[in-house]
Amino acid sequence: MELSALAIFALSLMVMAAIPGPGIAAIVARVLAHGREGAMAFCLGVALGDVIWLGFAVAGLAVVAKTFGAAFLAIKYLGAAYLLYLAWKMWTASGDSGLGGVPRPGSGRPLQLVMGGLAVTMGNPKVMVFYLALLPNIIALETVTMIGYLELSLVTLGVLGLVLGAYCVLADRARRLISSPRAVRLLNRFAGSVMAGAAVAVATR
């Protein structure tokens, strides 16, 4: 693809990704509760979801909706259920046990975290609107080849890596300022509330 087209796509995606939504809320809440360990796997899942939505946009919305409609619903509700589980764990954690209710940050298997991030993106209305409604106005998708799709995917992963990484760093710095058990308990409940809000946003859109 032409560099100008890739640059326009990258700038548009960066603006979209930087706007807080269910995905950003889930990432920030997780980092506040568990630190940066494990955040990379969760962010990878979020980014992979964007690449999948990009592929759906290139393939055509009608075909995607007809073929994968039931799968979308299943993924969306599984993602919402996973976020609600994390929200409950954060809300019920005691301040003495540390942020997130665990003595060591980053609990969760990498594959589980990747799938959790993927489910969040697949059910995120902001991401769906961008790729399926706005992207065709930015790039002539009918002219995108397989190589073009790979180029767009690499740009997507790079842009999201920068944006999500910045949110992770800022959330982790805020987390390190918290020390007292009462403050930890309040932060756990705040993070749990944010995570629950992200779950509701995913499930109801």
C-alpha cells in the first residue's frame, strides 16, 4: 500500500485507540490491580481483536455478519462474564492482601489473559464502529490485497502497542503511589467498578 494511505490509517487508528472505551478501561483497571506483569498478554489480546476486525472489514461486513454472527455473540458474552469475574475479585480483595487481592502482581495464565483481551475487543462497540463503518471512508478497502492487509495489520499492532503501552505505564505509576491498606482497598474497588462498567458496555452493545 502507499505510505500516505498507511499514514492516514495509522493517525486515524491512534486517535480512535486513545479515546477511552471498554478496552482501555479494562487494561487500566487490570494494571491498577495487578501491575504491569500480565498486562502485555492482555494488551496482545486486545490488539489481536483489532486485527481480526480489520480482516472482517476488508472481507466485507455482510459476509462476516452472516457467517460469524452467532460466534460474535458468544465471544461478546464470554468476554463480559470474564470482566465481571475480574471485577468481583478486585471488589472483594482486602487492602492487606495487596492490590488485586494477591501478594504477587500479574495473576492469570498468559493464554487466559490474551483471550480475555480478545473478547473485550470483539465486543467493543467503539472498535466495531471504527473498522466496519469509518474505515471504508478512510481507505478503499476493495483495493486492499493480502499483502496490503498484512501491512495494515503491522501498522495496527504498532500503533496499539504505543497507545496501550502508554496507558499501562501511566496506570502503573499511579498504582505505585498507593501504599496504605485503606487506599489499596479503595483502589481495588475503583478498579473493580471500572472493570464492571467495561463488562456492561461490552454486553449491552
